[in-house]
Amino acid sequence: MNEALQESVETEAPVEVQAQEMQEQPQEQNPDRPDWLPEKFERPEELAVSYGELERKFYQRKDDLKTEIVSELNEEAMSAAPISPGDYEIKIESPEGLEVTVDENSPMVGWFRDKAHEYGLSQEEFTSLMNEYAVVDATRGPDWNVESEILGEHAEQRLDRVDNFMEQNLSEESYAVFANVPASAGMVQLCEEIMELNGQPKFNMVSETEFQENLTIHDLREMQKDPRYSGSQKERDPAFINKVGAGFAQLARRK
């Protein structure tokens, strides 16, 4: 019996050994398969497809995350804005030395309100924006195109004459201040009056391109005949008399 059992074991053993040897033998490989290709891919094309799909998913996730963040920021910004554009309050804080006012019914204010609400600005941000606009609007000065119409067709010559006079008769510091004053009809007329008090002639074009720069002796004699100079005590005008005196002084300096 033992001999039979031993013979059976000896017969089965080679079969088990043969099976084990078959498992340990390396599987046949594709000779065209690159060594660098990961085992789960049979061909390089499969790797390329897999990489492309991974890259697409990565950028899609990146775009989704960006959209989500922007959306959250927009929602947060809009939550600070009032319910409607008309709910923005006009709160103007005038800088020291400057009186600033804003007409709440002006189209520009309405435009500011609409845009502020569109961009989700808070009341504080809107107030800051309106204050900056109000200061700029208050300091931009008059429109020379309008002012020149008040002075007439020779507005440019009158302005140049005033500017030249001030540059010649003011200190460098004072002229720098004058040069920063916005040009207006009233400013030109005021300076012309000062020029007359200093012996300059009233603005007068002597040709199409030139104006009278100085009073002549004839001009001064005619001025002396004026009642404001030689009339009764009641008729005399001290300012006019000073003009005549200044004119003679200018005439004497030119000789």
C-alpha cells in the first residue's frame, strides 16, 4: 500500500512542477512595444489619448474653478450695492477753501448712478467717485468758446494783449499765479481796466491784425477834454483822471 501511494506521489509531482515552471516563464512580449511605455498601454497612441483626456479634464476643472470664484466675487460685490440706482445718496464733502455742489437731477449724476449699480459699487464707493467728479467739475473753469463770444470777434487778441501785459509787469511768481487763472470774459475785462489805469489805451483794433498798444499825445489831449477830466467837480471821475496821468507817464517813459 505504501508503495502504491509513493508511486502516485511520484507520478503527480512532475505535473505540479511543470505547472509552476510554466507560471514562472515570462509572457511573450510585443517586439514593437517601446520599453518606456507604461505596462497598461499596448501602444504609444493609447498613452497620447490618455494624456490628452487628462489634460482636458485638468483645464476644464481649472476653468470651472475660475468661473466659480468670479461668480462668488460678483455676488459679494453686488450684495454691497443698493437695491436700485436711485437709492444711491449724494453726499458731497467740499474740500477746504472750495465750495462744491452737485445737481442731483443732472443727467450726469443719473449716469453715475446707473453705472455704479451696474458694477455693484457700494454707497461708500459711489460717494468717493461722486466727490472726485464734483471737485474736477468745480475746478475745470469756464468754457473759453462761450467766453470768447462775449468778448466779440477779437477775443483772442484781447486775451493775448492782457497776457503780455501781465507777463511784462508782474513778478515771475505773480505771473505764474495769473497764468493758472481760467480765462474768462470777466477776467479779460477786469485786466483791461487795470491796464487803462496804468496808462494803456482802451482795446482798439487799428487794422485787421493789429491793435493799439499805446496812447498817443493826441489821445491824451482828447481825454483831457472829457468832462470826467476837466468838467465840474461833480463831473470829474478820479479813476479817469488817473488814467490820463498814467498815460502821460507812459508817454514820457517811451521818449
